[in-house]
Amino acid sequence: MSKVEEFNDYRQKMNDKILSENNKVIKRIFNIDTNTYVDGALDAKTKELMGLVASAVLRCDDCIKYHLEAVYKMGVTREQMMESMAVSTLVGGSIVIPHLRRAYEYWEELEQSTIDK
Amino acid sequence: MSKVEEFNDYRQKMNDKILSENNKVIKRIFNIDTNTYVDGALDAKTKELMGLVASAVLRCDDCIKYHLEAVYKMGVTREQMMESMAVSTLVGGSIVIPHLRRAYEYWEELEQSTIDK
Amino acid sequence: MSKVEEFNDYRQKMNDKILSENNKVIKRIFNIDTNTYVDGALDAKTKELMGLVASAVLRCDDCIKYHLEAVYKMGVTREQMMESMAVSTLVGGSIVIPHLRRAYEYWEELEQSTIDK
Amino acid sequence: MSKVEEFNDYRQKMNDKILSENNKVIKRIFNIDTNTYVDGALDAKTKELMGLVASAVLRCDDCIKYHLEAVYKMGVTREQMMESMAVSTLVGGSIVIPHLRRAYEYWEELEQSTIDK
Amino acid sequence: MSKVEEFNDYRQKMNDKILSENNKVIKRIFNIDTNTYVDGALDAKTKELMGLVASAVLRCDDCIKYHLEAVYKMGVTREQMMESMAVSTLVGGSIVIPHLRRAYEYWEELEQSTIDK
Amino acid sequence: MSKVEEFNDYRQKMNDKILSENNKVIKRIFNIDTNTYVDGALDAKTKELMGLVASAVLRCDDCIKYHLEAVYKMGVTREQMMESMAVSTLVGGSIVIPHLRRAYEYWEELEQSTIDK
């Protein structure tokens, strides 16, 4: 199983468990989360890229991975991903760099997982 | 060895080493840490739950684990734990969700470790 | 007009404007915000105190004021408020102290605004 | 003098003083800052919106103002600004809301300052 | 009254009130705070500069002011202060810049308040 | 391969890949990063220690490791490292403690890796 699949499997398994608890607040936040990154006055791709930048400056590796996969599937190029991470590293500072390394590694895994299929 | 024991063993081993350095400031912070979550105008359980929420919004997995174990031992229910994490996720945003997943997993490990005994 | 009224008036005025924009995501987050701090497996007072602690460690003065007023109206004592801020200062560190000063000042204003009525 | 002018005047005055100190690291960071939000694989508008989102989730009012003005001048609509702030509030949590209020107020001032001219 | 005196007066007045509450945890944190920035394996000046950098990357204006005054009185030069802020801006990112502007302004006030005496 | 070598190898490998992308903003931030921790009005050792403190309060384990190795090679003693971490833990709060544990562990690995050679 690739690292991409591993990440998604764990994410899905735990989300299912959490949602089965029927905590209304959490269920609604998960629901909004799904309905935010959609076409509107700004297109879905721009919003997912914003989600990536927000995740990067807040230094949340799992959030970065999630948005990386989303934008990768939407056809964002490596150059565009790098420019998004550049904005993040400028605004968030050199402490973003370790997350940039892991983001870059995950991007390679996304590319690899597509080739493998 | 369960993940709960592993976490506690590492924590204890490193704390012992750190305290043996005799750095006064660190020793005193560790000492306050022990003496904060006690009954007072608010009871210890409420304070430990506050510690959990503070750890969750600051997204510190090890701190979350520590407070999860404390409240678990004090008889906090799964539903109460979920409501605490719901406040944390609302205030701290969707970047708290990956920590919620790991918190939920650790809670299961706490339940399992009790059954195993 | 007291500082408490000033804060609430500005807050209400801007919230009304923001909600009138009909952004679905924002409206739903505001809606969840209202429905989180209610009685459940944990009582509303405990959740508002958690909201206070979360706001304090994330160092959001306006959020602190909002939860201070909520817990003040629920009958939380000064001693209980101080213990909540103590947990926050321990977990969040000495950078929380300037926010503790402003929190304490706002608590005095809440007490004064009640006396004045 | 409008609040927009006031903000820009203070910003410019202090930047000039800081740059006159000839600290190489700071000068170069300021220089990169100017050269990041330009057309590339992503257009300048998208990058400025990313700067806005990054500033919002990191809760930096002055940074928010700066990027609001930039995107306002580039023709970003109120609806697009609101969608950017919606992503920020979802990812960053309810603690972003006080900054959303001030952002909205500043957007009104930007609109007003244009009408006044 | 200068801005430096104003800041110190407010700080002192609120600290006195807070300490009079006799919350043990808070009193002990205040006490450690006083006893950390002292000569040891590292000298007090280095520690105060570290306090400045920590405050800057955590973007706490009041904490920055406090440490600026401490290092100013210890004879730290403007160039050394700028180098400390440069490390902070590199590590913490461009969101530190608004705090750098206010730090620089406060440094000027410290210089002015000395001249005035 | 020791944990120190492992960390450095991964870091170097990923940095090389990232820099090969030729993103100007990122290349320049990496370049500044290299040129900040040098002798100036403050010496390089003081700046690296500041980098350590900034990394610790922002809770970036990889950044902490990087600066720990730098100061270790510059002859910083264990006692001085502990005093730097003490300032960090005071300013950043008890959530810094898990990072202190990992920092201490890495310091031991640095000492061990020197003995092994």
C-alpha cells in the first residue's frame, strides 16, 4: 500500500468512527469542511490552494497532505504548488521549511501513485 | 507493551533525565504543572478537561494524550470527551481535526488497556 | 457607554453586517458557534469556561472578553475565573500574561457594569 | 485622513526607518515580500488572496489590511473576499471571527476611500 | 507621561491586582518569570534577548516591549536589537513585520525617554 | 546510521530537490536562512541559540534539531542548552515540554554520535 493510500485509509477509518459518535458540533464542522471547497465566487481549485496555504502556515502536515491531493487531482502543476508553498514560507517563516520538505515528498508520492495505477 | 504504556514510559524516562539536570526554572515549571490540576474553586476534573482543550487548540498531541489519560482515569465519559474536543475543533478550526483523529484513537487505546488488565 | 457595552455593540453591528452577506460557510460557522456552548454531557458553564481557556491560550482578546461575559452571567466566581486563567497561563506560557491583565481588567468592568445598572 | 491612509502612512514611515538601519537580513526579507505577490505559474491576484488567507489564519490584523487593500485594487469583489475569509474561518476556527469583523470594517473603509476620491 | 511610562504603569497596576488574588499557580508563574532572566550558564542579557525573540515570533507586542526595555537598560545596541528582530522575522515570517514596526517605534520611545530625563 | 545522520540526510536530500525546482522565492528564503546565523553585532552562537528558542516556542521539532546540532558544534554546553530551553518553556508554556523531551533526547544523540566517531 502506498503512503497516499495509507494516509487516506487511516483518515477515512477514524473519520467514520468519529462521526458514528453523533456529536452534533463535530458532525456539522465535518459537513461544512466538505462544502467549503466548492465553486462559488472563487473556483474550487483556488479555494483548495487557499486551504493548502492555510494548512502550511499553521504547520499541519495532515492538512497539507489532504489539500495537496485535492489540488493534484484538479490538475494543479508542480510549479503552481511550489508557488503556493513559497507564499506560505514567506508569510509563515523558516519554520515552515520542514513542512515544505514533507509536502514536496508527498507530492512525489502522489505523482508516483498515479504512475503505478 | 501497549501504546499507552509506551507513551508513559518514554515520558517518564525523559522527564527523569531532564529533572536530573537541576535546571531550577524547568524544575519549577514541572512542579507547577503537577500542582495546577488539583481541586480548588474548580474541581480537578474540570481543570484536566481545560488542559485537554488547551492542548487540542494548540495542537500538541503528547499533551492531548496526557490529559486524555488523566480524564479517562477520573471517569470522564466518551461523550464528555467528544464534547470537549468539539469545543476545541470549533474554536481552533479544521486544523484540529487530525489531532481529533489521533485523540480518538488514543482514547480507544486507553479503553483497551483497561480491558486487557 | 461602558467598555462592556461598547464591545458588545461593535460586535453585534459587525456580526449583522457579515451575516447579511449571505456567505453560507460563515453563516453556518456562526450558527454552530451559538449551538456549541449549551448543556449536554457537559454543562454550558463548563463549556464556556473551556471556550475561555481556548481563547486565552490562543491569545484572542475579543474571544476572551466574550467568554468572560458569558461565564460572569452564569455566576462563575472571580476565583474560578482566576483558576481558569491559571491553567491557560501554565499551558500557554508567560506570553499569556498580557492577556491575563486585559482579562482581569474586563472582569472588573463586568462587575462595575452590573453595579451601575 | 481616512483609516486607510493612516494605516498606509504609518506603515510607510516605519518601513523607511527600519530599512534605513541597513540590516541585511531584514532588507532582503522586505525585498522578497515585494517580489512574491507577482504573476507566475499562479497570477498575482491568487497569490494576494493566499496572502490574505495566511494572514487571517495567523490572525495578523495589519497583514490582513495590507492584503485586503491589494486585492481590492485588483478588482476582487466583496463576495470573493468573503469566500476567502470563509476558508480562513473554517480552517482557523472561531478565533478568526474577531479578525473577520475588523477585516469587513476595513473593506468598507476601502470602498469609502474610493468613493471619497 | 511617555508611552514607556504608560506601558509600565498599566503593567504594574494590573500585576498588583492579579497577584492580590492569591492564585498560587499564577503567583508562582510570575515568580519564575522574574527569576529566569538572570545570570547563569548564559548571562542575563543573552536570556533577555532570547525572551525578545520568543516574544517576537509568538507576536506578543506587550512581551516585546517588556524585553526591549530590559535589553535597552542593559546596554544592547540598536544594531544588536535589529539583529535579534532579524532572526525573529526570518524564523517567524513576514507576519512578524507589523510587530517589528511597533518594536522599532518603542525602541525610539525608549531612547527618547532617556534623553528626556 | 545514527538518528543525527538520518535527520541530516533526509534534510539534505529534500532541500536539494526543492532547490532544483528553481522557485525564486524559496531559493532566496533558503539563502537568507544560511546567511542569518553569522557573526555581526551579535555573534553566531547567540543567534543560533535565538534560533533554538524561536524554534522551541513555535514547537518545530526539526527546527529545534537543526539549531541543537549547530550550537552543539559551536561548543554550547548542556547547561547552556538547558537554560535556553528553560526560557522557551517559560515563555511558550507547558506545551513546550514534549518538545523539550525530544530536544533532550536529540542532544544525547549528538553527544553519542561524537563519541562514536
